[in-house]
Amino acid sequence: MRDVQGFEYREGFLHADDVAVTDIAEEAGTPTYIYSATAIRSAYRRLERAFAPLGVRFQYAVKSSPNTHLCRLLHDLGAGMDVVSGGELERAWLAGAPTKDIVFAGVGKTDEEIKAALDGRFHMLEGVPDLAILKPEERGPVGILNAESTSELERIAHWGTELGIRPRVCLRVNPDVDPHTHEYTTTGKEENKFGMDAPFIPDIFDAFADKGVDLIGLHVHIGSPVPQVEPYTEAVEVLLSLVDELERRGHKIEVLDLGGGWPINYTEDEVPPLEDYAARLIPILSERVQNGLQILMEPGRSIMANSGILVSRVQHVKKGRAKTFVICDAGMHTLIRPALYRAFHFVWPANWAGEAPRFLEDPGLPGLETCDLVGPICETGDFLARNRPLPPMERGDLVAVFSAGAYGMSMVSNYNDHGRPAEVLVDDDRATLINERQPLATVLATEKATRELELPHKVLEA
């Protein structure tokens, strides 16, 4: 089996750290996301070691896996938080991250989100238990707001002036670099909605120099996952060229936020190792860092993807004329990446006493049967794996979907009125339920009452 720290087969049973996955499923039910604290710590420390010469400040990308317990674990390791919505802002703060350690990105910030990012009196936590004890109104502004457009920058400047706060802002640059990843997760080409075209940046700095904001740096994020090193070096070179031009115009650049998108191996030896990316970027940035430039990065997938699995139980096995379908209680509502991106996730039974499988579309072991691993959703696009050679399975068997710790739980839905799955964090021999399975009553809760809207203008009768 591929070396994924935190998950391994022992005596025929898949373990997360030192706990059998079958025991977790028996207690917590299925489908359930299971995370390894050992794997999370290992992945974070690997990032630290790789980029140590640059003194990088890591901002965990909350969107990748937003559970507050996971955010707290990452913050305890030293990470700040990268958020892209008001909800993620509140999650990061509830996880223990001081607002000064939070970078607020995202292309569509509302006025309400901007105010909450600048002044705790405008928090978005009404109804949260123990709010009086938490006292969010006393917190300060976020460390950095990443502005995606001149329109957004104007709103940040407006609310900063209104609230008597001078926001610290980085401008997000669109460098027009192809990251060679899926078109839906490409974010740094000129046809993408993100950031401002690089040639416009110097004039925007000039225009907003005296408008109530501190423009302290530049931000870039070109996509995720980025399977080649070269797009990062291209993007950094665009940013450094801008830094030189901005400083010629008298603007001091303190921060470069290089985003995230570091890839992981969903199969064996699929992408270059993290250290290859670091080896190319360190020489380009070292002198700038020595002269006082702060480098930020926003890792998410590279920490969480291989630190989590999705466990599902087989409900039925249907042998048709064309193929065999293994029908599970997890599907596109639980893990949408295969349906949305045609993403590959290695799947294998949680009970397996045979030869350790290789993380490939075809592990090459005897006795396998080609089948589709599908879910209960009323869509042909509802699948976790297609045409995959797997051991013969029966109703009641447990299946592990590997490399599911990033953009799994964060993208679940209630489609077909299914509740959200449970989440469990394993640390050595302790397993903790960190998110209850969502009951139907909660799914339906906001529909239990209605009220007539007080419309400002009544429709005139003819």
C-alpha cells in the first residue's frame, strides 16, 4: 500500500492511527469522514521544513476542510487561517485563531462580511451558544484583506473610513498563468473571475494611496491542484516584476501571498514532491526575504487530502448485463469530486487480509471484479468510482475512499434530503466524534415556519 501516514492495514483491518476503521463505523455509523491527527501534523511539518529558508507564514485554507476542531489543530501547530466567506471567518475565530492571524480572501465579499472582518461588533454569530462568553464584539480587524477588484477595494476603503479603521490590504493579481489543472479549479488565467489583471495593478496602487487603506502587498492563487512546478515560478516572476515597479513608484511592499494549490498524490507518484516546488521557489525569493519581504502561503489540500478518508457501507450489489454496481450509502452528495471534476479517489474494502493494494486505477491483484461504486442519489452522475477493479463485495461491507480529507466534507449537500455525514478525528488510540450526523429534522428546520414578506412596493392592480 502507498505510504500514507496515518492509515494502514493491520491484520486484515484498515486503521486510522491506532484505531480500526470498522470500530469507528460501528460506533459512528456511515457514511463518515475520518481524519488522522498524525497525518495532519506530519503534512504540516513537511511544509514547514520544505519552505523553512523563506520563513513562510502558513495560512490554512479553511475551505478545504472547515471543521472547527481541525482548524484548531492546525492553529495549535502554528498556522494562521485563510478564509473566503463570513462563515469561514467565524469558524476560524471560533477555532481559536485571533483575527490578526486571519487573511480574508474571496471574490464576492458583501458589505456585511467586510464589516465583520473589520469590526467585531458586526460579527455573524447570532444564535451561537455561549456568545456572551465568547465576546466577538471585542475582537479586532483581520490581519489582511485580499481585494479582488477595484469595486471591492472601494467598499473596503468605505467601511474602513466609516468605522475608523485602516484596513491592511493585498491586491490579488491575475497573472494569466496556466496551472495545467481542471478548468473549474483554474484561477489565474485572464478569463477567470479572480483577481485584477497584472498591468492594472500599479495604477490601482497609485489611485488608492490616500483612500483610507494600507496597500501592503500582493496576492496570487493560480489554481489547485497544480501538477507542475513551472506555473508557480511564472506567477512569482510576474509578482516580483510588479513589486519592482511599485517600489519605483514609492509603494512599500511588505507581503507576498502566494496562495496554495500544492498537489498531492491521489495515485502513486502522480505529481512532483512538495520539495521540488520549494527548491524552485526558494532561490527566486531568498534575497527578497532577506530584505524584509514576508511570504504567505495558503495550504489546504496538501495538508488535509491524504489525512482523511470517507467510509461508506455497501447497501446492495447489482449485477447487470453490462456491469456490476456496488451501491453504497455515500455518493455525490457526500463526495462530489468524482462527479464534478472526474477526480480519481482510490477505493478499497476496509477489511482486507490480502496483499497490500497499490494506489492505482488497477491495483493488479488477482480475483478482482470490474464494477462501478455508486451512491443512492437519483443521478447517473452519482458515482465514487467507475470501471474500477475491486475485490468482490457484499451487502454490509465497508469501503474506504482514500485521499478524501480535502474538499470532501466542505462540499457535501442535502440533495435528495440526505443529511450531512459524521466526522471523526483520530489521534493515536483515541477517536473523537467532531461532527454529529445531520438528522432530517435539522435539514427541514428552516422550513417549519413561514412569514409574509413586507414588500416596499405593492403590485398595482390593473
